[in-house]
Amino acid sequence: MNSQSHFLSILLIAFLASFSFSFSSNVPEDPLVLDHHHHQINSSGDHDEYIKPSPTISRTSRLAILSWAIAAHHSASANNIVVNVDSFGAKGDGGDDTQAFRKAWKKACSSQRGVDLVVPNRNYHLKPINFSGPCNSPITLKIYGTIKASPNRSDYSDDTRHWIVFENVTNFRVEGGGTIDGNGRIWWQNSCKVNEALPCTIAPNAMTFFGCINLQVDNIRFRNPQKMHLSFHECVNVKASNLIVTAPEDSPNTDGIHVTGTQNIKIMNCLIRTGDDCISIVSGSRNVRATDIICGPGHGISIGSLGAGNSEAEVSDVMVSRAKMMGTTNGLRIKTWQGGSGYASNIVFKNIMMHNVSNPIIINQYYCDQDEPCQEQTSAVKISNVVYDNVKGTSASKVAVKFDCSKRFGCQGILLRNVYIKPLGEGTAEASCENVSLIHRGRVSPKCSSTI
């Protein structure tokens, strides 16, 4: 299948899928918002400090948008020049192709016209590499084959934290249906989380986008990273869609999609099965939307951890909608360290289905991921205006809802609406709540009362 046919197929599938996703209850997609002063529910979605929902698009408008997108794609492809990594010496035969990719990027980045940078359907091997901008024109990286990491840990001596980096690139797109393979098993075997007798060392993230603007990553497979699969660091205007992200359940620190210091990011239609958080959202991130996510195995969808080492953290305007979680060790989690400062606010989890999930709903302001006990401290990252709306399923743990909040600051304005979580087996699920201001709407089970 050629690239344009492949594009049309994906676009049509996504278009049709937009009509087919449904839940048992008719919960509107406009976000519920808590008023900062009175803790009243505002169903109109017009709160100044929250993400305003997009207007409804009619079927006629959808067809018009589809036609426009097809025409725009044909026009852009016709005007772009093609840069093929094979033309610069890449072999895809098991040898090192790093220099060829570096030369191809230099050519593409210096072009005065838009570029299709093509990675053909073969297996290429790369050592750590940095693709830097700014570039003169928009670039579309079309990955049809597999890019596999060097298994030699000594190759990472200059940068132990990264394998593939795209830095300061604007109007950049990655697509093609190909695979990014981090070849991570050698790193997992040498992790102190797998073998406590080993010293703890740093492993590189598989693919990192740093300081990129107007970025799209679509229809790519990520598998077996050394550490995290895909990281967006200080980017603006990002769309990550139609991604398949996989690593073994016991692989350490293999977060699926990691968002840090990034604003205006949409994560859509992704299947994530991994050994750590499916999606992790940390400090400096704002206007984050994750929709149509399948997560599991893994550690769930997390905001945090925040405030480690007495640091300041800020996360706001996050919506996770239409997610299905299966067999994860956590569900919807917000985790902060003692001693931190800042805030996590205006967060909505809605239309979530869970099966066999431990800790389905959890806020933990006493997070401590270290061998020795954490020292008790009074300061904390403030958590407020969090909505759980239409969250249903089964819990693998007896406590299905747990709010363990700071004694000094507590969790303010936590709303549960139509939340029904039952145990996987016999009995009833429980809720545990400390230092939290709660509001219940509709049917909520299990539940507990406000404690502040």
C-alpha cells in the first residue's frame, strides 16, 4: 500500500470510529467544573479557568472537514520533496545506520521546501541520536520499517537519558505505521528494580520530543523501551494519536506516554500495555486531553508524581475521557510527595470503564517511592477541583476509592458523580477518605463523607 492510500485508510477509520464509541449511560461530553468559591457544579462548561469544550460538529461539517483534510494531504504531498535515508547510506541490514540518518536529517532540515523524510520497510539500527532544529520547512517523518536501538550500553556513555531526541522542531509530523523498538531487555535485566543486588543506574527514554511546536505523532508502534516509550518535554500544540505502545508487564519504569512541561496536548485512540504508567502527566503541563485510551497491564493513568525533593509543581486543566483500564495496579491516580508546593487543579476523569483494577480511584499526598521512610513534612502540593464522572467497573483491591490527603492542606472540591465500582469477587468495595472535601452526585458506591 502506498503512503497516500495508507493515509486515507487511517483517516477513514478514525472518521468512522468517531461515531461508534459509546457508553451505557448518556453522560454529556461538556466537562463538569467546580466553582472555586462555592464548590457548586457548573454544567455549562463556561468556567474561565477550565478547558472549554469544542462546539458540536454536524455530520455535514464532518464530511466537509474530511474532504478538506484529504485535499490538503494530496496538496502537501505533491509539493514536498522526498529524502530517503537509504540515499545517504542506510542499509537496514543489521549494521549501524546512525550516520546515514544524521545526514538525511541534515538534508531535510536545511530544505527550503516541505520534506517527506522516508524510512523504508526494513530494520534499521541506531545508536543514540539527536535530530535538532530549527528547520527551514515543515518535515514529515514517514517510518514504514523498524528503527531498533543499539543493544550496547556503552554506546550511551555520552547521554545516558535518551536514545532518539527531536529538539526544537516546528511543524513536524511522524507517521507511517512503522515501529520504534528500544531493545530494552538488556536494560531491564540490569535494573535495581528487577535485581535489588544491582546498583541503581539511569536508563534512556526511547523517544523524546523536546521544545517542539505544532507536533503530530500518528500511527506508530512503540515497543520494549529502555525506560519510557515516548516523552513530550516542554512542547506546545501536540497531537499523539493511533499509537500502539507495548512492553512486558514486569519491565521497570516503562511509562507509555510521559508529559512534562507541555501545553495543549491531545492524546487520542491509543492502546498502551506496559510495566509502568500508561500515561504520566507531571509538572508544568496544562491543557492535557486524553481520549479513547485502552490501558493495561500497567500502573494506570497518573498525574505525578509531583513535588519530589521539596520542589514546586503545577499541573492544571487535564481531562481523561473514554478510557478502558484492564488489570492495572492503579486506575486514576494523583500522587504527590510531602514537602512539595504548587498545585494540581481542574482535573476531570469521565466515562471510564475498569476491569480487575487495583486502587481504581486514588489520591495520595504521601507518595514515597524510596527505600527509607519519607520524613513527615507539613507543606504539600495542593489538590483541588477534581471530578470523577461516570466511572464504573470492578476493583481487585478491597479499597476501591482512597483519598489520603495532607493534614494541613487537604484535598478541596472533589466531586464523584455516578461512580459505581464493585469488587471483582464477593462482598462490597470500600472507600477510605482522610482530609478531603467531597461532593457526591447521582449514584456513588463506595463512598465516604467529607473529612474537612
